Amino acid sequence: MVNFTLWSKEGGTNTMFEEPDSVGGKSQFGDMKCSDPGMAVNAPLTASDDSLLAYSNTSGNCPPLFEANRLSCDASPLTMSPWNQTTPTDKSSWDPFDENGQVSANSLIGSLTREEGHIYSLAARNELLYTGSDSKNIRVWKNLKEFSGFKSNSGLVKAIVISGEKIFTGHQDGKIRVWKISIKNPSLHKRAGTLPTLKDILKSSLKPSNYIEVKRKRALWIKHSDAVSCLSLNEEQGLIYSASWDRTYKVWRISDSKCLESVQAHDDAVNSVIASFGEVVFTGSADGTVKLWKRELLRKGSKHTLAQTIVQQECAVTALTIITSAGPALYCGSSDGLITYRDNVKEFSQGGELKGHKLAVLCLEAAGNLLISGSADKTISIWRRDGNVHTSLSVLTGHQGPVKCLAVEKDLESKKEQRWIVYSGSLDKSVKVWRVSEYPQVTQTQPKHQHQGSYGSESLPHGGSTTSAGLHSRHGTI
């Protein structure tokens, strides 16, 4: 069952309408079950619900990840799952209008819900949105409606990146799957292979030197031995990077699907990798460090050398992103709710911290001069960078679970100002779509009415609201 919420530009009273399921009857992806909006979410967890990210076992002094009573970070990700902390009475009020009929430029456009799994990954390009969940399905959305979809045989979908006509998905089972968009029919996606390829696995398995020891077991160096936590593209060099809970990141050549290199990067799970910034690569780990690597391309592969450790802290590093406008700055989200940043003035040695979340930062995205952060506290914070000053523009609320992933596209309808479309995926099984401006203005407008359409009889709440915030920035040498 698909639920969506849409704002109309026309005035008038609220109107409810219903459309038939585009697939008809039973979905090609299996039975879709609706959930009661008031249901308790602290039921026993399954293996696929086990954790949002890998958290460090060495960060015992770290503040709490999800619990309000500040438990140690030594606890298991299973017991720290936000689904054990969420109460069934949590409600949201979706009313961006004040008593004078004013609405902020940072506002909710719509909400997408498929009652089949928690949302773990998002990717957006050319007005298409790809969503990955623990249902193993990858959904494709267009104009707030389901456009297409394809199903993986196994593995929770933890990461999605798009390169030309190819879609790369990283999974809990340690595999990277490759999909190709049909030229004749863009709604069709065909499986194009897996990284590493079966041919390379068979070839490598013949040489004993290709085996390494991972968790006291022998494994091929070209294969991840634990969940793929994230993917990053370097389209200029035609490379894709995969980071994993097996403490490594691997480098793949897109043209022939070859694994060029495997780097033992950290002492704990690698939660984030950025490979799109020039000749350097950044990795963030549950061991509390952020490292900068220099890339050197060789005739038959690549070589990455550790240049420096930029951040070293007690709490797990959970997300990374870079704002490249007006001089690059690296942002690091942590399990204690803080966001630290480093300016590239002296090799990323100077910076500060941003305080905007009560619980772990789970995802970061950059758009123009904006920094967007999603958290286990169910909120999304919007920051604008002006040199060394960071202004908190607004806090977006409405999700009923932790915000696990973000994706951003330019707002093509905006002609006068720099605006962005922000997609937020949550463990409440929904994706919300927001319009965000770098310089938001509160404009007088006629009160709009809300259309709610649903494929089914029950739906999750679709609320969302925006709260303006003041200046929350601290900078200096750390």
C-alpha cells in the first residue's frame, strides 16, 4: 500500500481522494501490510533491525546514543535501537501556517510511505528518488508517486549511489549490487552484476596470497566480510568506494567492476567515506577517528596513503560530508549528537562544533552553503555556513522515528533564490520531502489546503513542521 501527502496551490476546504493501486491487487514485490499509527514499536527486534550504525566498543565514556538516561556506549546496538525508546504516544502536528496565514520557505512538500520496511538509504537524481529499506526492495519515486521498483535477492539496502545509467546498492550481507536502467523503458531496472564479480572471485580464490584473516577466518581481500555501510563516487576518475563494518574500504573501477585496492583503514567499523573531493579520501569510523588519505592512481590499480588523522575523539563518528563553496569544510557527525567541522585553511586543522541535536547524528548532506543533519532524535537541522559562522536556519520535525538518511536535489522551480529539495528517510518507514532555502523568507500567502491520498485503509501520520532557530555556532582551534 502506498500513502502520499500533497500540498495543493488552490485554496478551499480539505479534500480527500483515493486512487487505485497502480500495480493492482497484490504488489509484484509481495504483500504490503498497513500498520496502526498508534501501535507500539518496542516489540522484539529482528536481526535486520539490529543497529543504525556501528558504534565503537572503545568509547565507554561517550554520551548516550538513543536513551535519555545517558547509558554507556558499550551497550549493544540491539539494546540501543531507537525502536526500544520510541513511545506509541508520540504525535506530530503538521501545521506550517501561523495564525496570520504565513508559511516559512523551509516547509514540507509531501510524505511517501510504503508499509514494508524501515528506510535506510536514499539517492536522488533527475527528479527520481530511490529508496532502500530492510525489505530488500529498492523503490523509485517521481513527483511524489511510485514510478518503479526492483528487488534484491538478499541483504538490507544500506547505501545507494547513481552513476550514469548504473545504480549501485550496498547491502547488509557485504555485497554491492549493480543495476542498469533500460534505455527503452526508464522504469525498468535490470540486474547487471555484483561487486566483486563471480569471475574475479573464482580467479582470486586460486591464489593463497589473495586471502587475508578477518575475525579469525580466512577471506578474499576483494570481498567485504561484513555489512557495506556506505558508498561514494569519484566520477572524474571513474571509481566507486565502499566502506564496511569489516574496518576496511575498497576501491572499485566502474568500467570493468575490478577491485583495485582494499585498505585496512580503522580499528573499528567504517561508517562513512567521501571520495569525491579531489585527490583525497576521508573516512569516519566507530573508533572515533576521521582520517585523510591521499590517492595515487597506478597503471594497474591505485594506492592510498594515510596523510593525517583529522579527528580523534571518544564517541563514534557516524557521518561525514563536505561543503565545497567558499573554501571547503569537512563536517563530522557523532554519536553524542555533536557536529564538528574542519576548514581547509591549514590541512583541516582548524574548526569548531555545532550543537543542534539531543541524540546521535545519523546522516549529513551538503547543498550549496547549507549543511543538513538528521538525527536519532527524529529531527532534521538546517545550517547555513557564512565563512566561519554557522547559522541554524530551522529544525524540521514530523518523523516518528530516527532520521537515518538524507538526499538533496536543486529545486528547479526556483528561479530567483537558491532553493533545494531535501528528502529524509526514517526508521518510521516513511520518506518526507521538504523545500529548503538558503535565505528563507516568511511570506504572506493564502492558507493552503491539504490533500491526502492513500492506497489502503490505514496510514502512518504524515505530520511535519518547521521551527526557526537562532545562532548555534562555536568555532576556534580544537
